Amino acid sequence: MAFKIAKVRRKLFIPLVMSMAVFLCGLIYTVYRLQWDHIQSDTVLRLDAFHKNYQSQIQNETDLLNAFLVLLKEDEKLQKAWLSGDRQALLRDALPIFEGLRNRSRITHFYFITTDKICFLRVHKPESFGDLIDLTTVDIAAHLGKPANGVEMVPMALWRCDRSTPGTSTAS
């Protein structure tokens, strides 16, 4: 009799354990797939939101820089100093404008760049000038002769939003 019980147990136990193992593997795989799908959809939603916010922020920064450059073009003292090549007068007239914008709008750099891409004046660092400004926005503005804007990575590993207008200035 004990032999028959052991034989029945073996016949029931092995298939039962195997079916439970298959069920458990199926359950684990299903939970894994559900989690994976949730992570994928959440990532897509976050990337879409980031992209929309990023584009909106870039457009806002570009609009701010455009307004800033329009004001600069209308400032007769700045234009006179720029056209006459008077670096000291240009700095004297541009510095208060730059400081106000830096305090209100987080603009950190302000350049006057010649059409051949040489830095005539860095309002944020007046002692440094005369070097070649190798930025894509400056290249585009110089080449096309019209304003250009974009996001660039500069040597200090910082990202910047630039607006370049030929023969006038660049701000970021």
C-alpha cells in the first residue's frame, strides 16, 4: 500500500510542480512586460514634455534676445560709438544696458563682433578682445548677412542660447 501511495504521489507531484513552475514563469514574464510597457510609455511622455518645454524655452530666450537687439540698434549713442570704432565709448554706453539685462534677464555675455568675426568688445569682460569668435550663429550671420540664433556648446562646456546680428552684437 505504501508503494502505491508513493507512486501516486510521484505521478501527481511532478506534473503539479511542473505546472506551477510554468505558471510562475508566465506570471513573472507578464509582470515584466507590463512594467516594461509602463516604463516605455512613461519615458515617451516625459521626452515629449521635455521637447515641448525645451522648444518653448528656446523661443522665449530668442524673443528676449531679439527685443534686446532691436533696442541696441535704436540706441544712437551705441551705434555712433560702434561705427566710429570707439571701444571706450561703446563700453561706457553698453555697460549699463548689459548690467540691467544681466540682473533682469540672466544674460551673461554681451559681445560686439565685427563682420570678419573678430571680437571688438566683450561688455562682460572688456579687457579681452581681438580674438576670433568661432560660433555657428556668428558664422551664419556673417555668411548670410542676416540675424541667426541657436544653441551652442562653448569651450567651457556650457550651453548657451545665442542671437547674432551681422555687424552689431551677440548676446547670450
